[in-house]
Amino acid sequence: MTIEWHYTVERDHGILSVAGYLGPDAVHRFAGAVGWVAARGTGPVILDLTGLRSWSAEGRLAITEAAHHLAGAGRGLEVAAVPADGSLVPPGDGPDIPVHRDLAAALAAHARRPSAPEEGQRVRRTDGRPS
């Protein structure tokens, strides 16, 4: 059993959707997908695991390795919809991997942006100078 993947480029991030079983036999295919994604687009990558039926210890490790690979390319990794049969606990020596309960929550997190100051409004910086 293996995985299927699909990549979508959004305005300021990408979405890598993975379906199937991320086990030892699928890790190589997953790593290939991550390499392909790292070379395309900019901004963070949301790894959508909604369609993932299950994963193995090797699969969870592959996600941690994906975070390292993407960080090397100047991109972050976020995970949406972690399967119920496991948790993602990356080792402490790697990049942060934000985890969202589902894809909608991950997308909502990216929709939150600091609002622009209203016209004529003055913004103060920590150095006390107006901008």
C-alpha cells in the first residue's frame, strides 16, 4: 500500500495533500513529493493529512525530515488533520511544526493578517518614533 499526493499553490503558501498509508514503503515517494514541492512556490507548506488512513513510525519520521528539507529551502511546514492513531512529536532539534486540527483551521490561520493602519493613522514602533 502506498500514498497519493496532490500539491496546490495558493497566494502565500502551498498545500500538499497526502492520501493512503504513509508506511515504510511510501516514505521514498513522500520524500520525492516534498522535494518536488520544495522547488516550487514560496511560503509555508501545509501538509494536509485528511485523506491519510494511517501512518507508521517511519511515516511520522518522514514528516519531520520533510520539515528539515523545507526549512533548508527557506520554507516552513505545517500539518493539518493528524490521523487519530498517532501524534506527531518531532525531535527537539528540528524546526517547529505547527499542527492544525484540520485543513480549514490551517487555512484560517493563514487568513489572519495584521490589519493595515487606516489612512492617516499613526503607527508607533517600539523605538517610540512614528512611522
